[in-house]
Amino acid sequence: MTMKKRTAKVFAMTIASLFVLSACSGTASNQTSTGETAGAAGTTDTTVPSSTGQSSGGNHFTYVIGTEPLTMDTHLMSDANTGRVSVQIHENLVKRDLEGNFQPVLATEWSPNEDATEWTFKLREGVTFHDGEPFNAEAVKYNIERLKDPATGSPKSSLVTMISDFDIVNDYEIKFILDQPCAVIPAMVSTYSTGMMSPKALEEYGKDYSTHAAGTGPLKLKEWIPGTSMSLEKNESYWGKAATAETIDIKIIAEDSARAMMLKTGDADVAANIPSVLVDELQSDPNVEIEMVPGYRTIYLGLNFQDEKLANLKVREAIDYAIDRDAIINGILGGYVTYPSTGVISSSIQNAKQGIGDDYKYDPEKAKQLLAEAGYPDGFTTKINTPEGRYAMDRQVAEAIQAMLSQVGITAEVNVLDWGAYTEAAAAGDTEIFLLGKGCATGDLAQDLMYNYRTGELQNYTFYSNPEYDKVCEEQQRTADENARKELLYKMQDIIHEDRASIILYYENQTFGTRADVSGLVIYPNETIELAYLARK
């Protein structure tokens, strides 16, 4: 949809100054909030390229994003920015449509047995991977076994851990044998982390697969020089509807306003994560269209439970009360995100519980009281890690929180990291407080709740651990009855809220910009997009 114009409240900056700053700055991608280098400079560009005054032209398109994809190995993916690129190349057995319903892709039919301990998938015939290898039941088995294998080190292995065996009926029919009932197997195989890769390419290239990726999608990898450039091209042998895009050049531009400038000047055809303070400015440009759709992403503060201070519930509650969400949402983000409504997960996701408690109130005096009760009457010092360009106005939000925490005695240093360094630090536990977003690529709420909060999960960057939560988590996995499972999901959300396992800030909409002469961009609620059918009007 094309977004209707509305008034944005700009927080301490004018539109003009944002554009000027982006054009004049060349900031290192790893830095503190004072501009001091915090580590080796990343390769992400933060400046506006010299304008040509036009985009790629014809059926060749330029797509600008804020952070570079981390891998093209689907089994190692855990972030939507990477997944958005991967789904152009790799396809799933099934996918969710815009309404959240499952549609056939590489599987044409699927069905469970009576107790959902077996699932049968009939596969599409005549499909080949980009390297010419056939797609068949053996390829499906290989991919799922590799995803599940601890040696792979997948952060999403729990998607398929319940699959204990396979029965290959023939080349185009495979049965998954489960060790427990699971009613949501289609959701598990619909996410970018279960995208099908060529077994031959994986065996041949190993750790270098990402630069030789071979999926079955309408676009294929043309070239990827990590840190420099990435491009996709049309798959002339695609089994389905032929792509209209001949090539997609992907450029990495960390600065929000720099991506917006490229859209205005015509140096980009599609831009991701348009900053809300620039939406009205871009919407007034007849050559630009803005598309804003609800998504599954929740932006939150993660607190490392390995840190003695942050492991204290009263400290976590104090941080919660110290944050003025209205100032962030209406000031920095121009009202273009959704207030959390006392839920721990985006209300766009089925079974997300809202109205858990009226606790998301700004009360700095209450925060000070809680800090004193926790043994920190004079506050303490800490660090906030944030990416830049991964989420709309992410750095600005982190710096606003820094200022809010200072009002209750907490002195925080903001460290701005490029996306690769950021995720490495989070996974290693080398964080104290961090700004992050959690999405739901499967569209099934349980996966989001498990990855982020279950003990031992590789994406549990807070290192939160609660035996009661883990028990309920396991129980819902074994529950096939929809209503009973919903109650268990509600209980999981209640526990997360009571423990302040993370500090919920807001629910993020997906905001993309396109040139007015470009059509065909499809934006899905799970944050994946479709670029293959871009066309000139």
C-alpha cells in the first residue's frame, strides 16, 4: 500500500539537517556515542554515494539496506535482514502468504497422521537447484539433517529437533517421523532458516557456500564480495513464474538518512528501514512512494543476566520505569510504531497476549526507589550496545535511553557496532544492555519465545534461565490441541513479563521506500520481501 501522509514530530533535528549530516559524515561503524573508535572499523558504508540522478534503469534495480547479510547458508541464519536476501535465492517447502496462510512452494501437498507424530510432504517435480542438481526427497532429508546436526552450529536447530527419522517413499514424497506430536511442522519449514540448499554445493564449498549459494528461487546469486558488493540475477531455469527483474544490486548504507537520500536522488529503487522522521519528507516527493505495513518485530532492551546488577529483578524493573516510551515513539519515531500495550510480543502475531499488566509507565521516581531497594541508591555504570541501520533510528533510540537512564542515576556508555560485530558480541555474552529486535519468521509465536528465552538457546542473548518457563515451553511443543496450546503460550508470556526477561520498547512497522516508477515489491508480515517481480511502470 502507499502510505497516506501524516505529520511527524521531529526529535531535536530538522529534516534538512539529517540530510546534510548524512552527506557530510563518514563515521566509523564501530564507535562509542562520543565518536571514539570502539573496535576495528567495519566495512559498511555510511555515506551517500555520488549521485548519478538515476537508478539502475530498465529491469535492473538497486536495493539499499542498512546492514550487510551475515551469510547465505540458510541453516546459520538468525536475522531477518539476512533472511530478506536469502529468500530471493532459496525456497521453502511451504510459505505463508500475506494473510498468514500456508501456500505450496517446493512441496505441493502436506498432511499429518492422526496424532501429528508423522508428516507427509509431496514434492514438486522438475525443480533444479541453481547448480543444476535436482531437487528431491534426498535433498530435503540432507537439509533437515544438516540443520539439526550439532556440528552445524545452527541457532535455529530447534525448528527441527523433533524430527527423529525420515521415510523416503519415492523421489518426490517424504515422511517426517517425529519423536513427539507437533501440529506446527508447516510453520517450521516455512522460514528462511529452512530454505533448501543444494547438497552438492554445500559439500563442494563447505564454509565458502555463501559466495556460491545454490537454491531454487527465481533469482540466483551473481556475486558477493563480503564487505564490498552483492548482486543477484534472474534464474533463467526457474520452475515457476519467471522473474521480471534481470538483476538486483544490493548496497549497504548504514545511515538511515543516506538511504533516504539515495531514494530521493534516484540512486536507489528500493530502500529498507526508512526512518520515520523522514517519511513525510519522502512522501511529499512525487518520485517516491512509501510502503508501511505492520510486522512481527518487537524492539526491546536485552539485559545480560550474567551481570550481577542486571540479574536483580528490581534493577530490571527500575530500567523499565526509567524509559519514557512516549518520548521515543512520538519524538524520535514520529508515531510510526506501535505502543507495546503491555505485551511482550508484537500484537500482529497470532496468540500474542496483550494487557498483561499496566506496567509500561514512565516513572523515574519509582525507578530511583527500586534502584535503592536493589542496593544501588547512587545508581551504577553500564554499557548499551546498538547496531546502526538495522532498525529505524536504532542509534538515536539507544542514545535517548542513555539520557533517560542518566536521570535515575544509571550512567551508560553507548557502543555503536556494525551488525556482524554486534551479533558476535551478543552471542558471546560480551554485552550488558543491548538494543535488539525480535521477529517471528515462522509466524508461530512459540518459536520467537523459545529462541529468545529458553535456557541454552543460541539466540538467548540475555542468558535468561527459568526452569518453570522451560517446562511450559516443552509442554506447548507437545500439545496438539489449539486451545490448550494457546493457554500455555499465554503462560509463557506471563512469565517473561513478570521476570522482565527483556524490556519491551515498541512494535516496529516495516517501512520501505520505492521510486514511483517501480512496482512489484511484496512485503510479508514476517519481514521477508519479494524482489524478483520488480518492474518499471
